[in-house]
Amino acid sequence: MNEIVTKEDLRQFGLLLVDKIQAVFKDKDSGRKETLEPEWIKSKSVRKLLDISAGSVQNLRTSEKVRFKKVLGSYYYNKEDLQKLFDDDKH
């Protein structure tokens, strides 16, 4: 069991370790890009995105056509619901 570790063994191990660490960071970066786009959008952004009035956004909320959350006085709307609502209008 007297195995000798050479400088070359250490160098190869270091290179292997660096490759594995880089692969982990690449995986995390690719996952992060998917989460940059928010799932919930503020009322003001919905109005700008859809070019509609505040009353129209309120009507979407009160008619329960889209899911919403109220956080500290601000309304947030589910982006997926908004997309589905306007995709349905195209068909």
C-alpha cells in the first residue's frame, strides 16, 4: 500500500478538479438564465406590456381572468395567465 503520488498525478488531479468545477458553474448559469424572467408582473408593467389602461388591468383582476397577488399594496399578475388569455384571443 505504499503508493507514491507524483507531481504529474497532482497536476492531472488539479486539471480534472478545475474541469468539474467549471461544469458545475456552467450548469448553475444556465439555470439562472431561465429564472431571470419573472413569473409575476407588477400592474404598471402589465399596462405597458399590453398597452392597456389601469381600469382594464383591474377588470382582468376582478373578472378573475388572471391570477394575482397583492403584496404591500401592489398587485402582481401571473405572466403565464396573461399569455394564455391573449393566446386564446388569437384562436
